[in-house]
Amino acid sequence: MVKRTYTVAFHGAEAAPVEVQCALSPGVPGFSIVGLPDKAVSEARERVRAALTAMRIALPTQRITINLSPADMPKAGSHYDLPIALAILTALNVLPAEVAEDYCSLGELSLDGSIIPVPGVLPAAMAAAAEDRGLLCAASSAAEAAWSAATRVTGAGSLSALVRHLTGEAPLPEAEAGAVTRQRETPDLRDVRGQEKAKRALEIAAAGRHHLLMIGPPGAGKSMLAKRLPGLLPDLDPREALETSIVHSLAGLLDGTISAAPPFIEPHHTASTAAIIGGGRGAQPGEISLAHNGVLFLDEMPEFAPAVLDTLRQPMETGEVTVSRAAAHVRYPCRVLLVGAANPCRCGFLANPDRACSQAPKCSEKYMGKVSGPLMDRFDLRFEVPEMPLYELDLPPSGDSSEVVRARVTEARTRQAARHAEMGEKLLNADLTGPALDRFAAPDDEGRELLLRAAERFGLSARGYHRVLRVARTIADLEGSDAIRRPHIAEALAYRVPGLAG
């Protein structure tokens, strides 16, 4: 008779239900696993055998067949150990069949029967809730899984403890959700001396989630400014925190606590396409997805491989990335605020005739040419960060603190949420397209006249034209204005057209 329990298979940010079937049949003793298992799943035979031996349970002298259904779905990972063991224990009448079928489980088994935590328990809990089942996992992962608040979660330290729980001999307590942390470790914006234009651009970018590119000589403060941007963003709401945590759970980055602070990801310029976009073994999420609902900072942007940079073009528009491999075709969310920083040329001192190299200005064209025009066109805010005079470094801090700026950003985002509420989803100004853009980002007559003249004079693309409108809408929101006026358009153009922003 076939006994069943359940687990999940991961496909991108989603977990698909998998039925684990166990059948004992007469014949030559053996232990086989079918259903497109990978090497890690096939090796579960030895881990499960050793774990059961540690419990003094011998496998029967029969043929054991484990089927992972649906059989045409690839199965990868060591988290199948626990459900396979539970299915065998059910077939041996150690566990009641109706109890095993009431749970979804995942976990790797040590040879001594300990349950080792595995990535992905949070999306697994969501999938278990959708099937109206509980979730069984390692004790150290239970707080993470319970944060979903969608199903009952039980964590156990060993297979024997889990068996005693399921048989009612020694029930385990239901797991409680881990803490939600709001602690921010980002430095204060007020620590940056001068650079008032750049600080203003950071505030606009944070309010509307506009992509940002800073160009300036080494030591001008580009990285310092970028690292203060997360401190200007509001806390993630519960839905955003859950979305971000699901991606981090799949990457094995959660420790039982959920953070409401927006993530800040800073990959090195030698990162590969798979590292940035996602892929590799198991089509894992990339850096752009780990930064979902937060900031992705590309320092020394022209030093990245051009092919890597160009793969960002579509995700910047859609907020979603598709990872296609021979055995996998998965999607991950990647709604990020992309920040790029670059020197104006390889030596970095193009604007300083005393320090620039002999190849200026051609070296700048060659160096910045590594960033393609279509990618450059997707940055809403582009401006120069000038070299700071040394005397300004001795001046006292100026400008508003990160907390004050974050309050203005939060108020601007609240205005956006109220305006877009009738559309049934949480949109920021950077997301406006089509009729919503025409409705909410239409300037007054003077503003439209200025924008049309600037578009004709500087050759703005249709994308550039619309991005100026989105930025102007955000500037108006920061001022508390319902209308987009000429000064809002003028400031937005200053961040779009080279030479207008200083």
C-alpha cells in the first residue's frame, strides 16, 4: 500500500507542492528514488538509512520505492531527506498515515538523525498554507517559517523528536514568529559635507524610487552618498517585508528574524551575470533580487562587464527578472532603486587640467562608453558630484539629518499611495505608465511648454520624456503640490540633461 507525505520544490520565488509516495514491495531488497531527482536527492538514501539506524529502526528486507510526484518536475536539494524519512516511517506503521498526510516537511538529515536547516522555509510555509497543511522543519528554521502566520509550524532538532511529536508521545510546541527588526545601521546624511545638489537628488530618488547615476572624481563622496540612501527610505510594509524575506529565505540569508529595513546590496565590479541577475546551480536569485524593495549600488559602474550591465535593462523597467536555464525557467522579483557611481574617465580627473591624463577628453568617451546608451537612458537622475574643496571639510555639518529627510520621503510616498490606491496596487511615481502617467503626471501649460522645448533642443527620447514627468511628479509630491508646475519640470530636466545639473 502506498503511503504519502508532502514537501515542496522551489521554482524561483515560489514553492510548488510535491507528493512523496512510498511503496514497499516484495523482491530483492533495494532503495530507489524516482521523479527526476538530482544528485543531492538521490544521496538521500544513505542519509535516511543512517538516520533511521540511529533510531534503531532497520529498513525492511523489501524493495523500497520513493516517488516524487509530479514525476516530470525536476527535484533538487537536500531538503527532501525529511519527507522521504517520514514517508518510510509511515509505510513501516511507525507513524499514522493520516498524520503524515497532514503535513508538509523539509529538512536535511544528519547521519545521527539531527535535522539540519535548509533554505526556503518561508516560501515553503506559504505553500503549505495554500494546501491547508502544517509545516515540519528544523528547530532553528521554525521562527523564520512561522513569520508567515499562515499555517502551524513545528520545529524539531532531530527525527526521533519529530516522531515522538507526531505520535503524541512528546508533543512539541508550535513555533512562534521571529522578531521584526527595524534597526538601521546606515550612516547619517548630515555627515556628508557640502554636496547639497547630490543630497537633494538622493531625496528625490528615495521618494519616487528613481534610478540614480553619480559621476565624479575619486574621493568626491559618491560611495558615501550612496550608502546613506537606505537611511532615507521608509520601513518596508508587511507585504514588502514578506516579499523581500522570501527571496532572502531562498538564498539562506535569514536567521529567524525578519527585517523591515530596506536591503542595501553592493556587488563587486567583477561579479558575473549569474551573480547579478541570478542563475548558477539551481537558478538561485541574484544580487538584483536580493535588493528587492531596497537599493542596488553599482560602484565603479564602467568597470562591470558590458554584458552584465546590459542584462539590467529589462529588470529596471519591469521589476522582475527571468532566469532561463536548460533545466529551469524561473522568475524573481527585483523592484529596486538602482544607484550607479562612476569616475568621468579611467584616471578620474577629467575636470582637473592639472591632474587629467594626456588622453583627455577622448578617454572619457571611451571609458563611459562601456555603459550603453539604452542603459544610461534608464537612469532618471544623472548628475555630477564635484570634487570638494578642502576648506569645506572643516565646516560643521550642514543640511537635514537622515531622519528628517526620511520623514519628508515618507510623506511624499503617502501622497503617492493615496493617489494610486484606486488602481488596486501600491505604485510609486517611477512605476507610472500609460493612462496613469497621463492622469497623474500631466504638467501645467508652462511646464509642458518648457518640457517640449527641452525635448526638442536636447533630443530626449520618448523614455526620457516620460522619466522627466515622473521625476517632476515626485518633486511636486515633496513640496505637497497636486499640480506639476514649470519649476518642477525645470528641476527634473536639470537631473536629466547633461550640463544643466551641477
